[in-house]
Amino acid sequence: MECVLRNWRMEDAAALAGIIGNRHIQDNLRDGIPFPYTEADARAFLREMMAADPDRLFAFAVEAEGRLVGSIVLTRGQNVHSRTAEVGYYIAESCWGKGVGTAALRQACEWVFAQTDILRIYAEPYAFNAASCRILEKAGFSLEGIMRAHAFKNGRVLDMKLYARIREE
């Protein structure tokens, strides 16, 4: 399934609430996202994305077949890490297994490498999330290691994996 990246719009709030209101998606994200996730929560997120410093936060809505299906956000590091960015993403469950995540991640990385001085993009998925790890691998990321006991989520201590893609690769 083909997808495009675009800027966020306030009219995305209802669709965004529907996507993030899915427990299967929230179980794969970091904490701090309300559940249930409401349109008011979505509007707050959208205001934050639209007001963000465009040199520090690169936020994309993912659209497929004319509808919102996900999000990709890259956050620039600070200090000696100012030329790296951490990427986080989620795709609507209805689009899982259809190549949308891989296509969107490739597009986001290509845009960031072409438009900024970022040299390295990295991600830290939960080790159990085989689908997210596969998206990263198919998008050109290399596994750099396993971070043991690196997170506490849903009452469990979890390992995470560290993936990175370097500009020249």
C-alpha cells in the first residue's frame, strides 16, 4: 500500500484519536499517552506538533488511500548528539503488514537526510515487537544491540533493541 507524508492538520484530530485509541498500538509506544485517547488529546498533540521548533522536531502525518493512517516523528538530539535524531512511529492496525510503515519510514529518513544536517537516525523498539523491528530493517536500519532490562511498561521489565541508519548508508 502506497503512502505519503504530509504536515499535520487540526482536522486530523478525530482520525488520530481513533488510531491511538487502540490498545494494541499503545502497548508498543512509550508511556505518557492517555488511554482512552480522546479528540481533545489529539488536538493537544496537533497543537504541539504545529508549534514545535522545525529544526528540532520533524513531525509527519502518514496518509494512505486518502486517509490518515499513522505518524512519524523525528526528534533532534541535544549537545554532542545534535546531529542525531530519534524516530518514533505508529501505523493504524488496519494497515499492519501492508508495507505502509516501511514506506513511510524510508520517506521520512530520506527527507531528514536531504533537508537537515542530521547524520544518524535511531530507534529503540521493544525487543518483543518483531513487526516494528522488521520495519526498521526493511527501511535500511541496522541492529546495533540489545538493551537489556531497559524499560518498564505495563508492569513488565522489557528489553529494547537499538537500531540506527547513518546518512551515508
